[in-house]
Amino acid sequence: GQLRSVMVSLRSVIELLRGMICLLRRVIGLFRSVIGLLRSVIVLLRGVIGQLRSVMVSLRSVIGLLRGVKGLLRSVIGSLRRVIGLLRSMICYLRISINLIRALGVC
């Protein structure tokens, strides 16, 4: 009777150990999957950061381009103003010349 109860106790201890080993395996598998998930999240974050950097570079180049266009427009407007001023002075000279010719013609 005593031996039988010891055997039953041993079997139950072995079953308990097997269950604990199985549980440990599952916990280790869970940790591995969590680590894999973290790795993929890190890779994703690196990709997002890379995309953000390229977007920032693109924005900087676009801003530089816009500044260049702004400068170009300013110089074009300045040139147009100079041309308009030149035309005005030419018209003024023409009027003076016509008035001078008329005055000489009258005399």
C-alpha cells in the first residue's frame, strides 16, 4: 500500500514537472514572439524616421526653390520698373523735342 502511494505521488510529481516544462516552453515562445514584434516595430520606426528625413530634405529643397523663384521675381519686377522708367523718360524727351520743334517752327 505504501509503495503504491509513493508511485502515485511520483507520477503526480512527474506530471506536474511535465506541465511546468510545457508552461515554460509556452512562456519562452511568447517572449520570442514579443521580441520579434518589438524588432518589427523598431524596423517600422526606422523606416518612418527615414521617410520623415527624406520629406524634410524635400521640404528644404522646395523652400530653397521658392526662395530662388522669389528672388527671380523680384529682379524681374525691378527690371520691368527700370524699363517703364526708361520709357517714361523717353516719352518725356519726345514731348520736349516736339515742343522745341514746334517752337522753332513757329519762330
